[in-house]
Amino acid sequence: MNISRRSLLRGIGLIGLSTTVLPVIDKISGLDSKAVAGGTKNSGKEKLTKQWVRIIDLKKCDGCEGLGMEPQCMAADRSVYHRLEGEEWIDVKKVHGEGDSTYWMPIPCMHCENAPCVKVCPVGATYHSETGTVLVDNRKCIGCRFCLAACPYDRRFFYWEKRDASPKDAFAEYSPEFPLPPRMGTANKCVLCESFTKDGKLPACIGGCPRGAMYFGDLETDVATNGQEVVPLKKMLAEHNAYRYKEELGTKPRVYYLPGHGQEQGREPRE
Amino acid sequence: MSNNERSLELEEIALKPLVKPGLGYNIGLASLAVVVAVGVLFYAGQLWKGLSVTGMQNQVFWGLYITTFVYFIGISLAGTLVSAILRLSGQHWQSPVSRIAEVITGSALIGALLMVVIDMGRPERLLNIFIHGRIQSPLLWDVIAVNTYLFGSLLYLYIPMIPDLALCRDKLGESVSPIRQKIYRLLALGWQNTPEQKERLEKVIGIMSVVIIPAGIAVHSVTAWIFGMTLRSGWDTTILAPYFVVSAFFSGVAMVIVAMAIFRKAFGLEKYLTVDHFKKLGWLLIAMGLVYGYFNFAELLTEAYKVKGHELEFLSMFFTGRFSMLFWLFFLDCILLPVFLMVWPTTRNITGITIAGVLVVIGVWFKRYIFVIPTLSLANTPTYFDSAPYRASLPELSITMIGLAGFALLIALFFRFFPAIPVWEIANEWDKESAEISSINSVRLGKFKGGAK
């Protein structure tokens, strides 16, 4: 066969182009398979089976001050997932509102629809599960901590040191839904108790709330519950002027706050 | 002195350190090696105990490693500026410096990659980046850009060195070990200094100097975007990429000046690296410094005027707060003093310019530090737990020194085996010059002849 040098080079160039550029186009147009469900699902546009959301009624939350206890959602989270101080997956903070008011604000992972942490992960260790929950596969994570940088809610943490697994977890089979025992050098975050909700149980923080201030719901079926009552989800959001934290960032958080006593609605609380 | 004699003298000076380096050089090499070795020991500890041996925690989760990574990325633009941009703009004075600049680029990029791997929680999963890589992550852009630039820079270092490798092959002979002779022979690719080979070489260098520029700019932009793609005060700004490119030029030129001063003394290259080189690079340095200062001003003013969101809290850390010392010192140390040293004729000499270079080389590292740490120190949400402010730990410092000392070590080792100044290029310049002079003379003579008629 008689191939000139020029045409050979052109051929090689075209092959190179097709292997580098074409996949990029695929990924930019949202067809990236790895972005969803850890590479097991085919298309990011496939309909989610569920869309778990949390609703936090700020009128009901008093940080468990009235009960003389630490916030029980934090306590539940800590006992199930062995969180240490400063790395609670849900945080409850007393913040100042308008007119000298103070109120308690639980800040969990927002499981954003447009999650910055999912976007920046270089290896797809962070992904959206079929229920819209953002999970971390600690077996894949390289520990670059880019997700910690990306999260505008500071709800991303890192296993800095080797931790002894508790006797119970030592034999637990690892899964991103129940990511125990902890793996040194990887990132971690709230899993919205995927392993519980699969079995029809409420997430630990919601079950743990003695005030019934937190609701767990599904946008697809439009119901929510705090373990005490079942409510129509969208109606509740509309009637109570629900807002989302830092909505202006465009992250589309899946946590709704119901304001009620002097919150700066839809805006950041003053520290 | 005829061109031939000059060339012979040049060859002798350039090749001398390859055979028998001075005592000071060996001591320097050994002490750098010790620093690296200590760091490696600490790194073993980090591998065993995790990143908890550093001062980093969940609030400030990037520390000295990423600071140094950004620093190295900045330094690495030196080669592109000196040997590509200046070459394309038709300058000839920079050719003795070009190899030093190119080696700085290569070593800085290797240092940058090293710092990233050191910073990883799971370095053994490095290959995941290629197996599971996702192109929408700016980190992946960086991996692609840095590796492309590193490969291009090494090529751009190697190709113009081929005639000098042939020189090593022909001139060093028995004075070096047989293995080295073999390596020189292999690397010289059968260079015989024929006009055809020379023409081809010039062509390839010309192409490479164009190709390497976008690669260099890309590396700095993409590194800026690692930070710029987040939603954090101080990073979330569109100016970041050009700002990184300018600061990279700035620190790169400074590093070239410092390296030039060191190798000039160490290898006795006073004849070839003259005060003229220092002055020209010095002007370039302060030009870049002023643009960098301007970018800083433009960015700070637009933020400080509006004090949007967390901005007030953020800016007060710089103007009056915890980082104000480093912040104000930076402008003194990296902009005002170098400008003064260059503008005042008394200090506009090799010593003065070298001091300016050293000030910038050190100052820019601290500037990187106050680029990374303050932004992370600021919590995005009111948090229940107030973590202690970041303080680098001793192991972290020592591990960082692997990068910094390793960078110097790489450069020093390189010039133990390869000539620091491009003998061939300098001789070529001389030939061109004398050809020009003789052609001018012949033109003049021709005029005389014409006039005499």
C-alpha cells in the first residue's frame, strides 16, 4: 500500500482527535455515564426513582435547648456513624436573625441537585445515587479534597487519621450507603441514611428529632413525614414560604427551610 | 580574538563542571540531599499515620503542600517566557540563559506533580485519575495540562541541546565514565553539525517555541481554575486565570535571575552571563511585578468597594487582621523594593538585581500562602465547632522541603551532567554577528569603490 507521509500523519491526527475530543463532547452534553450512580447507570438524564428531600421547620427547632440536651439530630448522627466533634454531618447552630432575634439552624448536607462536589470530583468517587442522594465511594476516592473546597455549605469532611473501627462496624460490609468502617485518607459526607431509607426507615437525624422539626419526603410522590404526621410536600412548601439556603448559588439544594420567627428568609443568617 | 578561539574557550568553560565540579558545589548538593532525605522519612510517617501529621484539618484542608504546588506551577513559566516568547520576538540576548530557564521549568513541573501526590490522602490510587477520570473536573484539566507542558518542556530542553550533547560526546572523551560517554552518544542522535542538520534543528526549535506558549499559558490558567471554580471568597473571581499567568511570569523571571547568579559564580560563567543579561531580565521582572501589582489592586478594589457577602470579613483578614503582615510585606518585598533596586542606577547591577530576584522568589511563596490559607480559614456557614486556626506542623514543613530542596537538587544535578549554557547557540550568534559585520563592511567598501569612480 502506498501511503504518503502527510496522509499517514493526518490519519494519526484524526484518530488522536477522535479519542480525545469526542468523549469530551459526550461528557459536556451530559451523557457522561460515570457521573451517575458510580458508573452503573447509563444516562444522567434517566429519571430518578425517588427524590429525597428534607424540610426543616425552623419554628419547631430549639436546638434541644428546652430539653436541656445537645441537639438530638447531631447525637443520632454521631452514634450511628461515629462522627467526631467538628465533623458532624448535620450541624445545629444558633444564629442571629433580624431584630435581635436568635434562632437555631440545623445545617445538613443539602444533597444538591447541581452539586458542586459531584462536579469537581476527578475520579467520580462522589456521585448522585438513584434517589438523588450525593454519596462518596471511599474505595475510589483519591483524597484530593477538591470536594471540600467546592462545597459552599462546609458539609464535606476528610478522614485525616487512621481510626479504629468500632466492634460493630469492624465486620460491616462496606458500601457507599453505609460507609463504615472509616477509610483513612478519603472524603466523607452525610449519606442521608440510604441504608435505612431503603428499608423504609427514617434517616437517623429525622428519627432522632424530639420536636418533629424535620421532615423527610420524596418530591416524586409528593409526601413527607417527620415520623409523627404525613403531609403533602409541595403544599407545605408553598404554604410556609419555604426557602433554600444560599439558593442564589445555583446549587439547587434538596433541603427546604420553613421560616417563622424572624429569619432573614432566603438569605444567609448573620453570624 | 577570532571566533574560533572564542568558541574553544567557551567550550572549555562550559564543559569543565561536567568533569570536575568545585567543592562548594558538592557540599551544596550533599546538603540538599540531606534535606530531601529527612523529608522522605517524615513522608513515610505521613503514609503510615495519614495526613493528620500535618496542621491541616476540615476547615483549612489545603496547606503548605498546595501552596508549594501553586508556587512551582508559577515558577515553571520561566522557560516559556525566556526561551520561547523572547525568541519569537526576535531577541538574541537571552540565548545563554535559555537552558537554565528550561531546566527550571522542567524541575518546577516535576516539583509541582510531586507536591500534588504528597498532598493526596490516597497516593496509591493515583492511577484512578486515568482509569476513572472525569473530564469536567478542573483537577483533570490540570493533570492533562501539566503533563503536556512537562512533556513539551522536556522536549524543548532536549532538542536545542543536541549539538551540545554531540560536543560532550566529542570533547569529553575519556575524562568521563564509559556509561556517560555512551549516554551522550545515544542522546546526540548522530549529530555531525552539517548545514542540513542545523537547518532542521532551527526549524524544529522555531516550531516548538510556538507550540510551547499555549501549553504554558494553559497550565497556569487551569491551575487558577482549580481555585476559581469554587464558590469561595478570594477564589471565586474571573480575574484569577490571567492573574496567575502574570504572577507566573513574575516569579519565573525572578527564579531565572537567581539561578543565573548562582551558576555564574559556581561554574565561572562571568563572561557569558553578563550584567546586560541581569539588567534585561531585571526590567522584565519589574514590568511583570507592576502588572501583577495592578491586577491585585484591580481585584481588591472591586471587592472592597462593594463588600458583598463574606467579603468584608475576608478582606479585613488582609488589611488589618491575621494575614495583614504577610500581605503588606508582600507589596514592600516583591513590588516596591525590586522596583527601587532596578530604578536606582547605583543598585542596578548584578548584586542589586540578584537581591531583587531573591526577594521575589521568597516573597511569591508567601503570597501563594496567603492565597490558599485565608480563603479556607473563612467558614462558609456558621458552624457549631470552631476549629483552631491553621498552623503548619513540623513534619509538614519538612515534607514540603522535599519539594523545595528537591527542585534545587534536580537543577544542580542536571548541570552536573549537561552544560549550563548552550555552547552551540552562543557560537552560532557570534558567527551570525561576524557575518553581519563583514557584510556591512563589504557594503561600505562597495560604496567607497563606487565613490572613487
